[in-house]
Amino acid sequence: MITRFYQRYSKAIITALFLSLAVLYPLAESIPPNNNTETWLSDENEARQVYEDFRFHFGGEELILVALDRAEHDPKLIEAVCGRLERLDVIRKVWSPDRLASMMSEFDLPESEIEQRLHRVAISQDGKFAGIIALLTDDGLRDRTATMNQVDDVLQYCQLDTSTMKITGAPVIVAELNRLGGKQANQVYFGITIAICLGVLFYTLKQFTPAFLILIETIWAFQLTLACVRIGGGEMNFILDSLPVMVMVFSMAVAIHYLHHFATHRNDDDPIGQTLKGVRWPCLLATFTTAIGLASLGISTIPPVRQFGIATAGGTFAALIAGLGITPAILTLYPPDHFESRWLHQFFRRAAARLYVHRVSTTMCVCGLVTWCGLGVIWIKAEFQPLNFFPEDSKVLQDTKYLHRELASTDSVELVVDFETQDIPDTQRIRMIREMEDSLREVEHVQLVLSATSFLPDPLPQGFSAALEAIRQHSDDNDFIADGGHLWRISAKVEAAEDATSQHLFHVLSAKSEELAAEHNVKITCTGIAPLVERAQQDIFDGFWKSVFTAFCLISVIMVICLKSPLAGAVAMIPNVTPILLVFGTLGWLNIPTDIGTMMTGSIALGIAVDGTFHFLTCYRRLYDQTGNSVYATRVALETTGPPIVQATVITGLGMLALGLSNFGPTVRFGLLMTTSLFVALIGDLILLPCLLYMRPSRVAATNRKASKPADQARHIPSPHLGKPRRPTEATGLDDDAEGCFV
């Protein structure tokens, strides 16, 4: 028997649990972070291909901007910093005010004009800061966090005061996002989550050792999942940061359901065998359907989303192994003495009676609320603005805002002007580029426009042909001319606002570039980080809803097969969409944008709802097959499965609230939205579903002769956790006129 197996090997299983953690933990912790923008697009994406072509010719738009106080740092120190930065393998070129001034002086620009042109390029608008512009090599772009570590080492070596120094740029932002969203920064908040879960488990079991071991098994489940991700070559990102919490939720739910079934059979001859027999199918079906919902994210074109779907789908099975494989060993060694929550069972008895009496009105109210909230999904919108992820007191955020205001924004829309094979004199090309620049400066929210002509005198003096050779010599340095002079780059620095996002400005400038291309008979291509962010944002948004729809259809088919009725399967899916419609519909009504992390909670909400639905329906179907009475089966199923569903929700939901203490925006929103989805799922599973089943016709009402035998059986079928059998009217508190409904 299974009980004998666990009696013999439980200590070995617990020992193996701790020993395997010693192996899994280092693997899980060694997953490298990667929140680079380009990773959110597939290699086949058109926007990414255009951007990669731009990088090939011009080296990319990303830069590190270090601003030093000119009153405290003389030009010699600034030049020394530039020299040390330039020696790094991750830096290909460094510009300073003096270096740019020296280059422009080669083109005979007067000093007064040089100073004017350097404003908002390398000198702040108020004249207080001098900017050091560091351009990255391909290796530097490949690992921005490592690049920033090397840059920080140089700045510290030069004994620069970080309090008077300001620094920004895409690599700075990505490195800070990796730090804030990484495991080390979130260990405190995740530790609080673990402590809360342990406290609630201890309150439930009244014994510390089994509560502690159950918590350890949930940790083992997500460590196993993360270790598999590491072995598979995965990388940590905003989405995958939620994986440990998800797997913990799933494994905790399986363990709680096992505990409740074990409390029913603990006095049997084979308690573990009987418990596994009762809990295996609902847990297996719930795991399978949840895995389908998550694996459906694999249809996404976004690599991190695909990785998230596959990893979390595997994590659900790790949770099943932990919940049904390790929990029996824990309970064999440390059987709980007082696990039953009588007040919770009594609450569900009273709730079952009230729901029966008000089944129609409750169904109408809940369905009306879900429908009304669900309409808000139409207006839901996704947003991927990395700066919004930072807390308001973040130095990176404050430095970025200041430098965007006083110097040019590091956000830009890049226009590549292709003269193709046109035999146009260089002076004419310069004139055309300048006309384009003037047109772009007229566009609202464009702070600054730069090109190779920014370093040339205006107008061009007589006999400037000799200086044109100098332009070609500097083409590799200034990154504005490529392909032998056939490709010219115009960089439009844009300042996003509430009414004009970077993506919106990209579309405006794209339309403007089409006009300029037609006017000058050239080809102009727009690219930059802005279109990458927009395309990634849209692909994630579309792919997420496609995956949810795919998962919903597949789970519906499984529901129909399990319940052997298309109508019953359709009814059973209504509670499963309740959390998605209520939560995301409300966000749409309130006009609250969702980021990448919160969008993924939709799959979690679907999985949580399906888990509770299967446990409820498994118990309901068994009782309905025995009695033919839908009302009785619904009542007992609610009394039986309600407590474990609520306890699993409370334990994990309270733990999620701790994530709201994080300094990282996506983590905060994920924790709050996850908690909300957990508790909203109870509405579908424990209110709406019972009311719908209460209204299902009972087979026992067909004939009195057929009903008599099931009626006798129904009165003597003990409800788990309820003690001795009672007449249904005694259990529900209904009057005698309603007794026939519970026979």
C-alpha cells in the first residue's frame, strides 16, 4: 500500500528534499538577467531588422551620458575621464565638449558659434554641466549591466562624487532595471512573502514543523523550475520574475487540498492511499488545464513570453509533484492534530443555504457585474515605459529627467537618408540635409536635431571642398555618414509628454519623413528604440489575448469531455473567465494601463479559477452520480471544497501583498494584481458556480420510485469534515418546505 511506502521512505524523501535544494539553488540563482529592448522582438520582426541594419551602418543610437559640474571639474579632469573610458573594450568612442569643439574648429567655425552649437549637445542649457558622451561597442550593447559596472569602476577610480554627477542613457536604465527587478533586490520582499505564508500555514495546522516543511516543498518546486530554465539557457526578465510566485501558488494549492482530504481519511486503514485517490484527478486535471493555459503563450512571437509560457507550464507539474509526492511524506512524519477549521465549515453551511435561497438573484447580480466590468476590456491598453518602473526617489530617474530637460533627451528617432546611387555633389547633399533638419525642428516635442552638418559652418564658405575630405575622415567617428557618403543619419531628439509618447512622436516623424523623401526624391527610413518598444508592446498585447483565447478554447474542450456535456462544460467555464473580466475590465474602465508583468496575471487568474473549478466539480459530480440530486451535490461540494480553496487563497494572497512593498514598479503591480485576482477567483468558484449548479434539474425528481432510493442514500452520505451525518435541512438551516430540495 502507498501508506506503507511512505511509512518506510518518508525520512529519505525529506532528506532528499533538502539535499536537492542545495543543488537547485545555485542553478536557479545563476540565471543571467536580460531586459534589453531588442530581446522582446523576434529576429524575423521587420522593426528589429531595420534597427539592426541601422546599427550595422551607424553603430546604434544608445549612449551613456555622464554630466559633470563644470565648476568643480576642470577640462583636464574631464579629458582624463574620457581617456580612461575610451580604453574600455565596451566603449568605442567618447565625446566631450572640448573634443567636439576641436573637431568643429577644423571646419573653421568661430568659437562663439561652437559654444552655441554645443548647448544641449555636450553642455547643459543652464551651462552648469559638461556632458561626456560614451558610445558602445557591440560587446558593450550585448551586456549592458556588465558595461555599466566597468563604467562605474572608471568613475570611482577618477574619484568623482556621485552626488554631484548625473548619468543617464539606455544602458544605464537597463542596468538599473536589471538591478531593481533582480533576485537580490527583491529578496527582502520575497522573504516577507515566505514569512507570511509560513505564518498562515502555522495558524492553519497549529504545528510549526509540518507547516515549515510544506513551505519548503513549495520553494523546492519553483527552484526546480528555475534550475530547468537555467539548464535550458534561459534568461531572467520582467515576466519570468513572477515564475517563483506562480509555482508557489500552484504547489500551495495542491498541498492544501491534500491536507483537507487527509483530514477526512486519517482514521482509515490506508489514509494516504484514500487521500491520493480522492485528490489525484482534480489536481491532475487542474494542473493539465493550467499548463495548457500557460503553454498557449508559446504561440507568441515574443521570445521572453514564449519562455515564460513554457517554463511556467513545466512549473505547474513541478508543483503537482511537490504537492502530491512530498506532502504525504510530511504528513506521515508529522500528522496534523487539529487541522479542521470548524468555523469555516459552518460558514459554508450557512453560505450554501443562503446561496440556494437567493440563487437566481445572486446569479443575475454576479453575471451583471461581470458583464459590466468585462466591457471595460475593450478600453484596456498596454504600456511599456521603462522609466515608469522606477520609484520617484530613484537617482537614475531624477538624473534622466534633469538631463532630458537641460541637455538633449537620450530618446531619439533616427532618420536614415539614402541617396542611393544619385550622383549629387556633397554641397548639395549638405543643403538637402539642412533643409530636412529645419523641417524636423518645427515638429512639436522635438528638442534637438543632429547630423553631420551640425559640425559644419552655415553657410558653407567658398572653397569648402577641402573641408569635405575632413568630413569623410571623421565619418567613422561621428556616426552620421556611412556607405561612402550615400547614407546620412539625422537624429531627432524627442521629449515625450503625457499627450505625446515616444511611439506617437515616432509616427509623427515617420509621416514627416515621407513628405521630405517625396520632396527631395530620396529614400528615408525611420528607426530607433521607440518603434522597437511600440512593436514589442503591441505584439505582447496581441499575443497575450490570443493565448488566453486559445487556452480558453482548449480548457473548454477538456471541461466538456470531463463533464460529458457541452452545456455543462460551457457553464463550468463561466466562473473561469470571471477573474479576467472583473480585474482587467476594471482596469480598462479606470483607464489604468497595464505593463508586461501585469498582463501575464491574466494567465495566472485563469489557472487559479480552473484549479478551484475542477476541485469543486469533481466533488459535485461524485455526489450527483450517487444521489441524482443537484442541489444536495452542490451544497456538500461547497461545504467540502470551499474551506481548502479559501485557505489556499488566503495563504498565497496575503503572501502576494508583501510584493507591494518593493521599489520596483512591475513587482508592486504584479503583487497587488495577483492578490486581487486570487480573491476575485473565489467569486466565480464559490458563489457563481454553486448558484448555477443549484438551478440544474435533478434526476431524482423524475419519479418518486426512482427518487426514494437516492433520497435514503443522500440522507446518509456524510459530508467530509462535518462529523456525523445530518438531515439536509439540519445542515442548511432551511425550513421543512425546502427539505425536498436537499433529499
